Amino acid sequence: MSVIDARHLGGVSETALLTLHQRATEAARPDGIIDDPMAITLRDRLDYDYEHFGRTHQATALRALVFDAITRDYLARHPRATVVALAEGLQTSFWRVDNGEMTWLSVDLEPVIKLRQQLLPASARLRQCAQSALDHSWMDAVEDTDGVLITAEGLFQYLTEDVVINLIAACAERFPNGQLVFDSVPRVLSSYSQRRGFRLSEHYTSPPMPFWFTADQYPRLRAIPGVRAVRELRYPAGRGRLVPWVTRQSYRSAQLARFRAPVTLVEFS
């Protein structure tokens, strides 16, 4: 198979390569926590020096498992629903959760969509929308008769608060009875990223993350017109001794909510 150059991606789009590498590396381990052969194939077909990112970890795969679980749960109740993956990057979620009936809409900038079209298998139920997730016209491409689940995996932290709240409000208005799931970072990580940046290696520093949001702020989401319920989705334990212990401890007290990086499910009325 031919190798495709991915060195042109930069800024937030380059994080798609970072998360792909993290997930594929975890999937390739004998004791890996995620089954994702498509990620391994995709990573290996891209011409990019992944050592550029430094050490790998299981956090990205753990986050993917949370999104997979809530997607499967929604599809169990709405098997013909549309799943909208905002700023999907090089995620391979479709092939991990496909039930054979759903429709999937991938929304991302044109350079990323072109890579997806070149490298990933085509499906009549997998559609692409080459534009920013912040251009709300992607909503016009969504068939919502059988339900809508909108995912924003690894997106909101790179935006500003007003943009995030406006997007959630627009989804609530447009897709009653739908759901949206997103992840976010706590204030301390957001502040650090904006002051000093997360230097993952001598060659790579991740983009600043201006938006922070934690589970103790859920009343703010419940106040958005059209939002019916908000709840936090728990991470699985993970591999090893330390990660499962830290995960368990982080959920032991409500006081720790402001320190967690939650995955949040928003249900529309």
C-alpha cells in the first residue's frame, strides 16, 4: 500500500496525528486496552515522524473507550440514528461501533477530510463534511428522524467558552431529543497550557487549551434552553496499577470534580 504524506498538518489539526499515534500504539500492545486495528493500519500508512510526539500513554485510548461506550448505548436504543463526529480528525470510531444500520457524518477541515477519504474504507453510511465544526451549516446535512448523537472528542478544549456554549445551544435547539458528548480539561491544565504550553517532547508542544470545564459546573449547562439533563461519564480503570488507582480515587469525592477531566453527556429535550 502507498504511503501518504501527512507532514502538512499543523496547529490543532496536527493533534489528530498525535491521538492516532497514541491510540494505535495502545492497540498494538499485547495487553492493550483498546481493539483498534484500523488505527494501526492508518498510522502506518501516513508519512510522519511520530517520535516527534515523545512518549505514548493510555489516556487517549481510555477517552476513546468512554465515547465508544456511550455511542453503543445510544445506538442500542436508536439503531438507525445519525452519529455526527465534530472535528473527527483521524479517529476510527465508526469501525469500532458500527452496528450495520447507523449513519455517520464526519465533520472536519478539508486537509483532514482528504486524508480520511484517501486512506479509510468507504461506506454508504459514512459521509464527510469538509468544514469547520464552528460553521453550523453542517447541521443541514444531518438526518435526525431516527435520533442524533453528536460527539466532540478532543475538540472543545481548543475553543473559547462563548463558542462552546453557543455550539451546544445551537445543537439543543436544532436536535430536540438528541444528545451531545464532549470531553474537557480542568482549569489548572488549561491555565498551564496557555502560560507555558504542554511540551510533550523537545520537538512538539501541544496547542493552548483556553476552554476548561469540570463536573462541578454542570448547572451552567442545565441552564441552556433545550438542555434536559447533564451527567458525567466515568472512565474505565485502565491498565496497570497506578492508573486504575488514580481513576478510582478521582471519583471518591464530589470535591474532586473540579480536578477531573470529565467526559460529559448532554441530553436535549
